[in-house]
Amino acid sequence: MEPIYTYPKTLIDVPLHYCPGCTHGIIHRLIAEIVDEMDIGKETIGIASVGCSCFNYDYFNFDMVATAHGRAPATATGVKRVHPDCLVFTYQGDGDLASIGTAEIIHAAVRGEKISVIFVNNGIYGMTGGQMAPTSLPGMKASTAPYGRKVESSGYPIKMTEMLALQDGCVYAERTKISSVGSIAKTKKAIRKSFELQSAGKGFSIIEILSTCPTNWGMEPLDSIQWMEQNMEAYYPVGVIKDLEGGGKE
Ligand SMILES: Cc1ncc(C[n+]2csc(CCOP(=O)(O)OP(=O)(O)O)c2C)c(N)n1
């Protein structure tokens, strides 16, 4: 019998610490599959940020660097400049990338650093107990916004990927989601494209992945996927936002 699936070589086969229904594990698997398919395990260096995924260096079977909250793009800049032949990616939540790390990510894009950014947007601070993030939707409940985010006092959710795509140093920006077999396949294609662009010596690219946080959203995993598609996707439309290399929509 032909095996139809084998566990990725670059993903360590251990139980993950994530909550039931969390999508971080799926995204880890996609990254490991791509690294295996491109056969770049020895040249890959991931930057683990601070958030629920901060222990992902225990799960990937390639080099990982742990960095301070929000500083993954700065660390990735140094690593990539010292090791230009390596594939360097950051793995960041929306609290990490869109809040404390806003300056780092914008300037990495402006400088056109040749790094891939995996931006996991679940609209909330997961690790610390569900506080409101800059990406939380209007009306979305959080532990720091028990009646829901009020635009009058907290402003509007920030569209980081659109903002980064405006920077000349950014060659590719796409938003995807983790909700179904099809959307997971599209997410894999997007991450692969980002890695391939970097391998070809091109500049900064970002893949934003709309995700869920059943625990802090207070929902069952399947309900949270439905909520994400009905609410988050309406505010953060999925699709290619910028593709300088492929001639797509800018
Ligand atoms: C300098 C600093 N400030 C604050 C924190 C507390 N903190 C840890 S994780 C986190 C937010 C993480 O949210 P996100 O990036 O969205 O990732 P998630 O946990 O949702 O995957 C915060 C505020 C910290 N660790 N370091």
C-alpha cells in the first residue's frame, strides 16, 4: 500500500501545547511540509515571537531563534544579513506584529528585508488571556473590552497587510484563512510562494492568515471558524494584496 501522507520530517512528532481547535498546529504543519518539499531544512531559520506560538522552536526540526515581543523582524533582519543564503521567516501573532512590534515590521518592509513573515491574525491576545488587540473587530468582546470594542474609544482595527503592501520594499502580500481543506491548501500555496520568492533573492513578503482562538473567543472550534468567516473575513478580505513578481493585483 502506498502511504498517502507522511509526517513532515521538519516537524517534531510531539504533543503540541495549543488549546483544542487552535490553528497554530495546522500552520506549523504547512511550514514544515513546504520546508521538506523545497528540501531546505538545513538552511531554514525561523524566528519565534512572543505569544501562544512562542514555544514553536520545540516543534520545528530546523534552526529557530527566540526573540523579544514584537522584535522578530529586527532579529530576522540580522539573521538574514549574516546568512543571506538561508531561508529566514518570522512567525508572529497580531498582538506581536500589529501592536508592540508595529515599528519593527513597517521598517523591515520599508527596507525590503529579504524575509518571509507569517502573520497569524486571530484578532486577540491569546497567550495572556484574551485582551483586545489592535486587530479586534468593532463590537468584539475581549477580557479588556467586556462590552465589545468601541470605535469611539479604541479606534478601528488595523489592516497591517494592506499597509505593508504599500511599502516599495514589499514584493508580495497575501491574506488567507484557516477554515477548510481548500483554504488550508491556499494558505500553503501562499507560504510556499513567499519562501520561493525569498529563495530567488526577492524582498520582503507577508502572508497574513486569519485564524481563530476558540478559548478566548469563548466558542466551540467549529463555531469559531464560522464566526471568523462571517466577521473577520468581512473586515479583512482574503486574497492577494500585492504581487510585484507575478503581475497580480496591487
Ligand atoms: C515586552 C512585553 N510586553 C508584554 C508581554 C505580554 N504578552 C505576551 S504574549 C502577548 C500577546 C500575544 O498575542 P498575539 O501576538 O496575538 O499571539 P497569540 O497569543 O494570540 O497567538 C503579550 C501582550 C510580553 N511578553 N512582553
